[in-house]
Amino acid sequence: MKANTVPRLGFVGLGVQGAPLARNILAAGHALTVFDMRAAAVQSLVEAGAIAAATLAEVGTASDIVMVCVVNDEQVRAVLTGAGALLETLAPGSIVVIHSTVAPQTILRLAEQTRDRGVRIVDAPVSGGARGAAAKQMSYMLGGDDEAVAACKPILRISGDRITHVGPTGSAAIAKLVHQVVLCGNMMAISEGMRLGEAAGLGADVIRKIVGEGWAQSRIAEIWGPPMTEQTRTIFYKDLRLALELGENSGAPLPATAMCQQMLAEVLPCQPKEADE
């Protein structure tokens, strides 16, 4: 990618968060090549002005910066290094921006695999959920070298200006797992507080008010709502598994996080209205 040129953009993964992020890029006037395994998801973006790619390799050929917003480590690896994947066609100087919440080691291994091709990785996990993406109020954590991060920031600012360059490649993946530990801990706390208050005769509105006016206030408590979907439960469970693995590898015991993960699988009755996937 040459300096002072408008980068060609690609987007892989048009799900709950990926689709609105891609739509924001289109609405800002950028050309965008998109790919998803689901034809309906691609068609919806084509109707908004995107260019459909039949394969991941086509996205690589057409793009200088590719945003990847898929579900897990396995999918991220397949998008970058599988058969017919991005790395087969991305030109030297290209940048891959990974929005997915994955293990830091996954980011570091991919960075090693792409380095010989002159392709740089920026881990850029997001917070804000589908509602934040649609409202252009996303928060980004970035890990990567200064030049690559600077090249990506103008595109990321389209969907939110809360952008923190955490450090080198892989560090933002760590930051996102820290975020998810705190997020899910808050979910458990408001869930049990609501359960206790309602069982003892308090109304939900009263509980929300007293929590919001005291030191227990949190964004999660403010938006607490309907039952958690199975997809959201699975994603949070995956995120906490990654956090527990990181804690074990780093020598940081996380007993409350382990309990939180078990509760996600077994008893958690409700969730924030917009999941931070």
C-alpha cells in the first residue's frame, strides 16, 4: 500500500457486528469488497453498494486493508491462512485488521505467518455491540506497529472515535479479554442482585434506580434486559475460556471468572439488551 493513496478496503464476516460496521464504511463513501459464507448477508451489503467477492482470495486481490469480523480463533485462522484464503493474494504492504475476540497467541502466530509476505496484522477487538456499531459509537482496542495502526485509524473512526492503541501486535487481544472478564462479572452481579431484590419483593425499576444512584452503578445494569440468546451465551463462554487460558499462562488465578463461565453455561437467566460480541 503506497503512502498518500486511498486504500482499497475489504470486509470479511457480515454478522451481528460486522454488517453494521461494513455499512458505515459504505455510507462514508468508500468502495468496499465483502465476503461472507452466507449469500443473504453478502446480498444485503451489495444492495447498500458493496462489491461481492466470490472467495476470500478475491477479497485479498481487491484490498489493501481487510477487516475481519468472524466468531472465533478457528475461523480467523481459516480466513487468513486456509486454502484459498486472504494470504494467498494479499500484496506486500497490506494490513489485516482483526476485530474478532481471539487468543493473543493466535494473533502472534498469524503475525509470524504473514510477516514473510509483507502483510501486517492489527488486532482491533471492539466493544459496543450491534447497537454501538449502528450508532457509530464503537470502542476499539488496537495492537500493532505505529504505521499500521495509523493507516487503520481513519477507517475505524467511521464507526467510533474511542480508539486506544494498547501496544504491539497481540496486546489488544489481551485488553479485550480483560474487558470481557469485567463485563461478565458485572453481568453476574446485576443478575443476582435483580434476582434477590425481586424475590424479596422489590420491583425491577426500583432495583435499577438504587443501583444506578450508588457505587454499584454500571452500564450493564442500566441496559439489563431480556433472556440471553444461545449464540450470545456461546460467545461469552468462549471469551471467558480464552481469558482463563491467558490467566493460567500468565500466572494470574481467576476463580471468579471460572465461576462466571460456569454460570453462563448453566444458570444465567438474562443479558444486556445488546450483546458485546
